[in-house]
Amino acid sequence: MARIDYFDDPAAPAINSVVPSVTVAVRNSAGQILLIHKIDNDFWALPGGGHDPGESITDTAVREVREETGIDVRLTGLVGTYTDPRHVMKYDDGEVRQQFSLCFHAVPVDESEQPREDGTETKAAKWVEPADVPGLSIHQSMRMRIEHALDGSRTEPYLG
């Protein structure tokens, strides 16, 4: 399903949905961050997705990383909350969502596992050096989460 992201755009369509979702900033012992190249909007992003009924939000985070990258993770903390109503996502089925995402810190359970794309939501999954992140095509809302996750001076989760 195709997706168009709007940020602080007066031409954005009216919101008709809010879906709790997660993103996960997975860092390996070398300090690299796990990123996916999304099919729906052609941006690089943290792995993540929508919360399903009957699961905890932390179960959602672990499941989404596994589904999108093949990597099993252990959650280690909260990067922040991202609920800015100026970030709107329009899907080709008519749904227009307001951003509502919790972003978690995580580490891989087994560092020997290599990431792989799932072919449905992701066309690539890889470990990325933090110095290489600025050169990637990343939506500004996702870039903020990545910057917060990589910022070693943060002692509190971002609340926004």
C-alpha cells in the first residue's frame, strides 16, 4: 500500500485515524543502528509498525523488528513518544493517520544474525554507521527519532 507523508503542510488531508505504533532503534555492540528501506514511502527508517489487538506494546516492538528484519531484539528503554498532529500519513485506501508512535531502544539478542528484508514492507535492511545516517533519504519525523536514539547525552525520553 502506498503512503504519502505530510509534515506541517496546510494542504494535508484531514486526519481520519489514529493507530498506535512503534519504532525501534536497535544498536549493535559496534554502535551501528538497524535501518530498513521502506517500500510504501521509499524512505529509510527504523523498523516498526502498528500495534495489534491482544498484544502489549513491547510485544509489538519485538514482533515488528523480527518481521521486518529477521532480528530478535531485547528492549532496553524508551527513546520517546511521537504524537505530533502536524505529521499526517495518507494511504491509498483513504486512511489518513495522525502520527502516534512510541520509539524504543533495543539490542540484538544474537549479534551473529544478519538483517534481511521481508520483501513486503522492506526492500532492504542493514546495519548503518551513525556517520552515514545524514546521507540517507529519511523523512524528517523519522530522522528526529534516529537523532534522539543516537544522542548519548539524552537522559530522559523525548515527549512530543
